[in-house]
Amino acid sequence: MPFVTNKELLNKAMEHGYAMGAFNINNMELIQGIVEAAKELDAPLILQVSKGARAYAGRTYIMKLAEAALADSNLPIAVHLDHGPDFELCKAVIDDGFTSVMIDGSHFDFKENMAVTKKVVDYAHPKGVAVEGELGKLMGMQFDEGEGGAVSKDAVYTDPDEAKEFAEKTKCDALAVAIGTSHGAYKFKATPKLDIARLKVIREKVKIPLVLHGASSVLQDYVRICNDNGAEIHGSQGVPEDQIKKAVKAGVQKVNIDTDLRLALTAGIRRSLKEDPKNFDPRNYLGPARDLVKEVVMRKIKLLGCDGKADLFR
Ligand code: G3H
Ligand code: 13P
Ligand code: ZN
């Protein structure tokens, strides 16, 4: 099976009422852990690559690793650029063979964001590549100014009417929205709460699939393994799994996960090295770390309901 696009994967998810996990990749062990989980649960996959990941692995290696995932499985897989900062990088990865790109113009004003997104759409669509845009700003702690009610002064939640206009005018294939999530391991100080009411209004007005960035749950089992083995990741908090479920029910089709994979990989490495300080064979600590990545990805796939859905594409 050749690579598919996010458009195909997300439209199918919308049709059948489940969501896709979109998993960030940087190296071989992460990819293998993710693919093994998807194979075991027969789930379609989005492998996403940030600018930093592409620079870290190298553009040839990252593409070949994604191709290896495809060759090693009978799964529908999209290879997607995460947070493309400008037209030039979007164009470069499309030319490399990515089937989907995100143009992140969320730091621009509304008009400029629409203009750059449209420019990417105009390049991508004739080549059969799907485009994700973003409207609204995810920044910092989302509830850092009060008792679980106030929104971070840096965050700007997505306006439903603007979202409709943005989707219709740019013709992008998916839209990332800001409803209270944020990137990284320190998302909330007070009680985490997503703006599901706002999401429902956006869902009514916007016809294309919706995307949730910063959606890791910061699973405390893995944080604990890290901390028990020398890390100092204190006070971390993610989006609770029940809120992710509510967001999926309210109409999100793509859920971005990076931090939870980083935590799992780090937990595995730290625990193995602590248990056997004499070991210096990378296979003996990267192997168990890869197993924890697989465990986390299986948990996400089941949570989002995309297990067994690879068959919809065969
Ligand atoms: O949302 C951002 C992703 O977690 C990628 O992070 O730019 O450090 O690779 P990165
Ligand atoms: P997390 O940091 O919550 O994993 O979010 C990842 C993400 O949004 C990638 O684009
Ligand atoms: Zn993101």
C-alpha cells in the first residue's frame, strides 16, 4: 500500500466517529514502537515530523524510516509535517514525498495566516498533498491565572466564525483549534478543563476535520518511572484521558501526541540504565524503551477508537 494522505485518514475518521493519533517521530526506536502498536491493533497511522525532527534525523533518514514503516506493515500510513513554519519548508517536504503538511500560521494575524495557508494549499493540492492549518494560539499554561477558570494571557482560543471563514477561504483539509490544550509536560497549574462548548460550536460551523495539538495526557505512570530513576519532572500535568474522549465525541479527528512518547522512551532508558549501571550496549536500554513507546501508543489507539480501522482502507 502506498502512503495515504491525512485527508483520506481524517475524512474516514469523521465518517466513522473515531479519531486518529498523530505521533511525532525522531528516530528509529520511536517509529518502531509506534508501528508495532498499530500493527498489533490494525490501526491506521499518522507519522508526523517537526522541523526539529527533520533536522535531527536528517531529511533522507526520516523519509527512509517512514518508508520502512510502510514496507514493514500492511497499514495505511500518512507522513505529515508538524508545525511547518513557512511555505519553504512545506514545499521542501512535499518535494521529499510527504503526503501531508501543516502550515502553522497561528503566530500571524488572521489575514496573513490565511494568505500563507492558501499559498501552501495552492502548491500542495495539485500534487495530491493534504494541508492542515491552525487558527488560535496554544501557549504556556492554559490555566495559569486563577483557580482553573482563567485562560493564559498568551493563549487565544479559536473563534468559531473565523474558523469557518478560514476553512472555506483557504480550502485547507484540516484545522487545528485552540480550546485549552498546550504543548509539553506542564500544561496546567489548576484543574485541566477543555472548552468543549466552544469545540461543539466550531464543529457545527466547520465542515473539515479538526485537530487537537498539545494533547498528551502526561501519563503519570511514565513520569514516575522517570523520576524514580533520576529525573526531576515535577508538577507536570497533561490533558486527562476523559477530556480527550469528550473532545473526540464533540468532533475532533486528529489528536497530536509527542510528549507522552518522549516520556515513555525516557522512562525506559532511565530505568534500564539504573537497573544495570554496567551496561553500555544501547540495544539493552533502547529495546525496553521502545517497548514502553509501543505500550503508550496502544493505549492511545484504543482511547481514540482507531483500533481495527486499517481495514476500512483495504
Ligand atoms: O508540537 C511540537 C512537537 O512536540 C514537536 O516538537 O519541535 O521539539 O520536535 P519539536
Ligand atoms: P504534546 O506536547 O501534548 O504531546 O503535543 C504534541 C503536538 O501537538 C505536536 O504537534
Ligand atoms: Zn503541536
